[in-house]
Amino acid sequence: MVDIERVTDYGALSERLAAEVLSCMLDSGENLICLPSGDTPLGAFKIIASKLSGKSNRLNFKLVGLDEWVGMGRDTKGSCQSCMFEHLYKPCAIGRDKIIEFNAQSADLEMECRKMDRFIAENGPIDLAVLGIGMNGHLGLNEPGTSFSQSSHIVPLSETTKKVAQKYFPEPVELEKGITLGLKHFLEAKRLILIASGKQKAEIVRRIMEEEVSERIPATIAKIHPDSTLLIDHHAASALQEE
Ligand code: PGA
């Protein structure tokens, strides 16, 4: 059963998320952490950066990159990896030795998937996976219809994702495919936190909670994960019955 944690606003969500991530980063264990790009975690990243600055190379955690648009990388403005670099890795001075991520510009994307799967099999499971919830309920780039047993894979993007993702880029871009960790990795993670903020997420949050667990809404995996939290602000919670 997923634990629903409703907080008042985006500031409170950011504080709460930052506290969870920092506690995993500061732990002495060699924790493997997966964090999402996107708009929702940016407030938490700012808090993490203010608390972690200068310390990160003495800590034992490693970050596993969640996803990327095929053909893009850290140098592409608007990409997932550029978002992580600008808002987390650079301000926290997290070096490349701590980051394992897809090369979405590789000529052999299948090999990238197998490389990531092998890394997680040998070093995992992921200790803490934090995921944003897409407007269509996707997690990472696991679009509706993705099998719960899927590991890393290359994805034809849904029309919703292609449209919504334009907000990350300075100019309109053609997006066709993504590369992403799979739902299997999230289900096997020791702890799973899904985050959503704002009125535009209220309907998908309602569907996640009210509809049955199904591949039609990937985020419903939170309801079968043994230690998961849906961390949402008041607006994202506004279509839930009790609100
Ligand atoms: P967002 O992205 O945080 O920008 O809303 C979530 C997602 O689509 O995965």
C-alpha cells in the first residue's frame, strides 16, 4: 500500500523531498540513488545543493541517471542530463565518478541499456528511487502500456510526452524516442517516492489512487511496492476524494 503524504505547497514538498534524499546521501552506506529531472524536483535540488556543497566527494552515494531523450546529452539545453547537471551535479560539485548514466547519443543504444542493467544488477538494487509523475502517469520514460517487468529500454514516446516535454526546451524540438530505466528497477528499489505538484497533476493523481494497478498507468506500481510514498502538494491532491 502506498503511503500518501500531502503537504501544503511546493515549498513544503521540496523540503520534505530534500530531507529524504539528503539522509540517503549522508548515510555511510554505498547508497545507489535515482533522481528525476523535470520541474518538480528543482526546489528540492536547491535545498540539497545548499546543504551538500563541498561535501559530496567525501560521501559514498552514487547516482544512477533515470532517462534521456535519444540523441541528446548533457550539452543539449533542455535535456534530462543538462537539467541534472545545471540544478544538481554542478551546484553540489558531484563528480562524474559518482554518476552512472545512459549515453543517449551512442550508436548502440541497446548496449547502453544492457550496460545500465548490468550496473544495477551488480551494485543495486537502487536504495532510493524518486520519480516525477508524468501527465499520462509515466515514470521516467516508461509510457502507458509498459510491462512492470521491463528493465532499461528504448521507448517510442507518447504524443502526450512529446507535447508536454516542449516546456523544457528553449525552442520547439522533435522528440521521437527516449531511453529509460525500467519499471522493474523501480519495483525492486528499496524505497520509492513519487512526486507531483500543481493543479495540472490533480487528475492523474486521482486516477493513480482510484483506478486499479495496471500497465495503463505506470505510476500505479507505487501501490504494489512495499515501501512507497506518494508525496504531493495540496493542488496535486485536490481531486482526491478526502480533500
Ligand atoms: P515534471 O515532469 O516534473 O516536469 O512535471 C514529470 C514527468 O513528466 O516525468
